[in-house]
Amino acid sequence: MQIKRCCLCLFAFMALLPATAAELPFVSPMFSDNMVLQRGKPNPIWGWVKPGEVVKVEIAGHTAKAVADADGRWQAEIQPPAPGGHYTIKIVGPDRTVEFHEVLVGDVWLCGGQSNMELGIGLVNNAAEEIASANHPEIRLFLLNHKVSYSPASVPDGTWKICSPQTITEGGWQGFSAVAYFFGRRVQQDIHVPVGLIEDCWGGTPVESWTSPAVLHKVGGYDPKLAEIERLSTKPGPQYGSFLMHWLDEYDMGISNKWEAADMNDSPWQTVQIPGAFGEMGLADVPCICWFRKEVTLPNPLPTGKATIYLGSIEKMDTTYINGHWVGESSWVENPRAYDITGGILKPGTNLVVIRVFKWESKNGFLSGPDVMRLELGDKTAIPLAGDWKGKLSCNAKPPHPMPLDFENYPTMPAVLNLEMIDPVAPLAIKGAIWYQGEANFTQAYRYRTLLPAMIGDWRNLFGQGDFPFYIVSLPAFMQRRSEPGTDGWTELREAQALTAQNVPHCGLAVTVDTGDADNIHPKNKVPVGERLAYCALAETYGEKIPYQGPTFTSMKPLPGALKLNLTHTDGGLVVQGDKLGEFSVAGKDRQWHWATARIDGDAVVVSSPEVPDPVAARYAWQANPLATLYNGAGLPAVPFRTDDWPESTGN
């Protein structure tokens, strides 16, 4: 099963060409009106002029100078004034002066990850109330726009804004990151200094996309992909961040021949039935790219309201056009395609629907039944799409035909987001980072034990501010609950996150196993996620004496027919939230797992099973969507754990 954010929106497929110093901005866009400077340490401020020119920076009587290097980059390090504001930064160059107003001094947090960090305030529980109350002028928001690069970039794409009900809904995926906002809101309420939040994330992206080429070479296993990225960086054309998109450009003749065009003559094409076309075309067992075209007749006048095209699930990737206009694409196989059709695309009378399918494994790339496929108009009238289509083979990719290095149509290439969305932010002075990611790596959970610590070290080295705090969101519950004990990649990814928080200095873990949704990889309950991250920061970074983590396994003691599991972080004592204490399992030397009964014994839990007379190992909440009812008195959930180190599904 593949889990990642559905790519139903346009991506920033942009070629990023090298810029000269004359083309680069006098001051990096990381600095602007409404920004937050990091208190308590020198703040690098930088930009570009001619080599050798002098730039002076001033704020509240503090000054610093810099001389541009041979590439024209200047960087001044200025000590900030007292926390608060409202300050003005003046930057004087040889031929220009700029001023930034409404500048605050406080703490700046970098907020990274994939879609659950990206998910905006407009998509959470009680969104209208949260937005209406988001009037926090002492919180500032910087949202980096989505871009990729195949070589180091210099200029970030974003700007600082004052947090308000209006600005928090602007940009992003339905507004500014909800997790980042709830984190910042709680931190600011407690420490009473301004907080700057930098949203630097992209849905569906793996951890290796956020890690530098140099570090990935050291980790190992990425050299072929990095070499291909280097090759692609020398070629003209868009930089997708996706090997699949480049592969399609190279091998799909339908692109160059514009088979999506409304005026293209498809009369020589084969008439086929959809679903089922690939078998009729003799391609059931062949990886291939095929195009399909169908005309549909729509009423006059067209009903008002949003129209949507539904295609069901497709293996592996589809790209869908209507009347020559792109309306959506996805490589998430299990995701039922549902693409909204923007105004002006549909018309009364004859309309042309075109679908390009890259089929990799399935005998029939269209996986859903004919009743699912429809074009739904604004008044909910359904126009059936199953039946006769015109089809044509574009590329037979049967071996030994080359295949793409991966099969996702959005940025999953290693390093390309580090180069474009992390490099240009550094070496901004920051307090620390929060991180909500892992869904895209759950099939590589064991490898994540190496990848995430490597990325953290990479960022710390890049920013040059020591081992700054780094707080990790443990994956929430997801998928259907299993009836028997076992393991899965989602659970093992949680373990990799917990091990990273335990073993990497100045890291912490926000457990969210109780905030998920079995049917939605993007749960809406984001307040506890942000606030539990804030508890980590308030306790570990700011020194507040508050509970910040739920019960955590420390040691195991064998008892006759049972195991005693000792826990720490039991603030207020161990408690059960729910009907029963669960879920625990035990195994004997045969490594066969059985559900266990459990009871609280002070700061420990005693577990046993009549099916395991001599247990040697125990596990708690060890599945993607567990019954996890163990908490401490402060209301924080226990960290899922196991006492064994036996090989798991994603391998050792």
C-alpha cells in the first residue's frame, strides 16, 4: 500500500536557472517587513551586490558591516535589540537603501515535513472559530512556496506576514500550517515574546528529499538517483523533482504530438471499452503508456456550481484533460480520482475528455467499476463515462525498455527540496525546528532510523547554530485496526521516530497515536499535535516544569507467568482513558504474539496471557491503528513501544 498526499493540484514545475549577482536581490527575501529576528544570538542578514562592495545594517542603535565576496554575496551579523518591537531595520548599500518596518525580536521556529504539517488552518476541526480567533500580531508567519531545484538555490520564495484571520488563510494548502500555528500560539502564550513561524514543507515528500546530496552520499544507496539528477540539471526544460515526469517527457509520444488537443484527429484510433481497455489492446501484461479520448454531450445552459470528474482508482498514474485543459493527475494508486473542473473549461454541447495512463503492474489500469466513472455537473447531474472510448498506445515499456527510477509524479527525488527550500533559508538565526513527516517513508521504516538523524545533523550543520532543538511528531493512528497482534511499517516508522528522539541530542517526541483517523491520512484534530510539540519546547527548550511526554518504557522485569513493564513520565500516575487498558501483546521464545491482559501497578504495567506461560517480550500499541488507552495523569498518551529487538517487516 502506498500512502502519500494525493496530487490533485498544480505543482510548481519550474526550471531554476543560475543567477548572476546582478540578478540576485540586494537583500534576501528571508528579510522583510513584519519579520522576527531571533533573540539572544547574532542574526545573519544577507543579500547580493557587486563583489567588494560594502553593506551596512542598522537596528535600534545596533550596527554591522559586510563586504561582498567574489560571488557578490554579502552577510552581516548583527546583535538584535531587546525582545519585542516594533523595530525598523535599515540596510544601506553603495547605491541603494532599504528599510524593513514592524520588525519584532523573539524566537523563530522552522516548521518542516509533508502534508500533515502543510495542512492549513482551513481544514481542521472548528476551522471557522480557529480562523476568527487567529488575531495574534505578536506571531509572524513566513510560508515558503513550493519549488524544487537540482542544484543549490539562493533565493527563498516567500514573505513575512502578521498573523491575523486574513493572513492565516492565505496561500498554502487551505491556509498556513495548522500544526505550526497551534505550536506557535501555545509557545507565545507561555513565554510572552514574539514568535516567528516558517512553514517549509510539501505534501507527499520523503525525508531524503529534504537532505543534502553530500549527506545522502554518506548514508548510501542514493548515488544512482543523485547522478541522474546531476545529469538532468544540465538539460533544458522543467525541473519536476520527479523521475517519472522526466521519463514521461522522454518516452511518451503523445506529449509531443499533443494528443490532448481538442482538434486532434483520433478517427484511426482503436475503439475500446473503459474499464477494460488494456486487455482489448493486447496490453494486459505490458507496462505501457496509453491515451484515451471520449466525447460527451453536456446540456445548454450548463448548471451552475462546481463540476467534478470521477475516474475511480487507476494504476499507476493518470493525467486528465478536458477540452485540451489539464484538470488533474495522480500517481497514488489507491486514491479514487476526483478532479474539480475550474470555470470556463466545460461548455454546452460536445466536450472532449482525454486520459493518459501509465500502467505499470495491473492487467487493467482502471481499477474501479464502470458505475464510478462519471462527470458530475454543478447540479449533481451525472454524465456516465464508462463505455466506448478511442485508445492508442504511446509507449510499450516492456523489458528491456528503461523504466523510471521512481514512480511518483510529484517531488520525491532525493535532495531537491533541501537544495531549493532549505538551503536558501540558512543560515537564518532560529530557535529550533518542528517536524511532521514520515508517511512517505513508512515502507522504509528501518532505514528511517538512519535517514532522519542524518537529515537533522545536515540541517544543524547548514544553519551553523549548534544542536538546536528539533521536535518530532510521532505518526497518528491510521488504517483499519487489526484483530490479531503483529507489525506493520507505519508502527515501525513510529519506532524510528522515537529512537531518533531518544538518541539524537536535543530532540523530543510529540506522541499523537490518539489523534488519527482510520480512513483519513490527514486527520483534522491538529490542536493536540501542535500543543504537544509546544510542551516539548516549553519543557526542554524554555525550562518550564511541565509534563511534556506520556508514559515511556524504561525496563522490564520477569514475573511468574507475566512481565512487569516499568515506565517513566507518569506525571500524576498511570491512568486508563477508555473502557479497558490496551493494547498489549506478549510472546514467548517462539516469537508468536498473543493479546495480553494488563493491569496498572504503580508506575508499571503487568501483562500476561494464558497462551504464553513463559513470556519473554511485550509490546504496547504495536499496530498502525491501535487501541491505545494508557495515559499519565497529565493527559498525555503513552509512547508505543516493544521490549524486543526482533527483525520487523521493513527489515534490519
